[in-house]
Amino acid sequence: MLFALNENNVKIAATPKARGKCPSCGETVIACVGEIIYPYWRHEQKSPSNCVAAQYENEGEWHATWKFLFGKEFAEQYIRQGDKTRRADVRLNNGLVIEIQHSSIDTREIRARERFHHKMIWVFDASGPVAAGRLRYEQGYFHWIKPRISIRNCQVPVFLDVGFGSTFEIHELEIKKILKEDWHTYRTTVFKGTGKLMTRDEFKGKMFFADEALKNASPVSDFKKQYFNIGPSIQLDLF
Ligand SMILES: [Zn+2]
């Protein structure tokens, strides 16, 4: 949790010895600031009563980089639907949600978030596989050995953070099994796909544009289709 609220309900970042209010449950949160950890807030009470924010207490620098890209106004928003509250990592003016995923996530949770937010896109951290040489990309194409399998179950647009300030928007994804030889021969999964490589700023521009263009997107129809139907010529004007 990067932001708590002060007494005027303004979002504040964690600074040494600060105290604040949890934006979701209203309980007291205390700032955790150290030399190694990225500053964050945690509930004063060790096990806060079912607060959704408690699930997200200790997120690191990677999350912070993406949230600060959009500004604190849009970061960490708590959305209530009926008796359910979920947190959106980033939610723009017209409701487009950007979920930023560093750790592994199972298919059930992917489905649950997509059903809840509907108008959303995913950003997965893929910088590790790039550094390990398992994910290769160039403009228009990528190839990923031993990928994050759960990504294939995403029903909304997916971006990969490939590191070096670049983001890859997946257009088409093909899943293959290949034979690989290291110490021994084994079958492994490979993602092969097409897409668009963009800088973080281009990504940000596109998200604000998509948020505006898709503000009337119907919650019952295929959001991914609507997203990719945004006129390509207008998209190009952005960059
Ligand atoms: Zn709370």
C-alpha cells in the first residue's frame, strides 16, 4: 500500500514515523520506511478485519514505478460493488482499470478481477524472463520459453513489462510445446506472439486515450474486442 489518507482525506506516501488512515477500512496505518524496503503503509493492528488493503501492504518498487507513472490521483482506488470491495492498482477518469502484476496469480483470481472491473488491462512483470534469456522480443514479435502460463487465460488486453522502460502489448498469442535440450531432453511450453513494443510514456498515452475512447464500453460485451477496435489511425496520432 503506497498511499494512506491524512486527516483531510488527502492521499499521502509513507514517510518516516508517519501515521495515516487506511483508505479502505479507515483504521490507523503506520509507515514502514527502511533503507532497503520501498516505503509502504501497514495496518497498525496485526490482522485487520477483512480489509482488502491489507492484502497489498508490502508491494515493492516495481509496483510503485507503474503507479507513479499515472500519478497518485489514479493509483490505488478502492471500488465497492454490492458487498464486495476490490482495489484497482490504477483507475483512470472514465473507469479503465490497470492491474499491475508482479507475483504469480492463478486463473481464478484473473477471472475474478476481470469480471469485477470489466474495463481493464493487465501489465505483467516479464523483466525476469528477459534477463534470464527466456523471453525475446523485437518490434512486432515475441517468443517466451517457460512463460507465465496463466496469462493465456486473460480475457482482456495484456501488456508485458519487458524491462528497460519498454512494454509489449500482446496482439496474438500462440501456445506451443517444444522439445528442449539442456542436461536432458524435455518438453516445455512456449508462447509465440505478435504485438507492439512501446515506451512507458507511449503506454501511458494510450491508456488515457483508451479510457476516453472506451468510456461507454458495455459491461456485458467483449471488452478486448472493443479495445482493439479503437481506430488505428487515431492511435498512431498519439505517438
Ligand atoms: Zn484497511
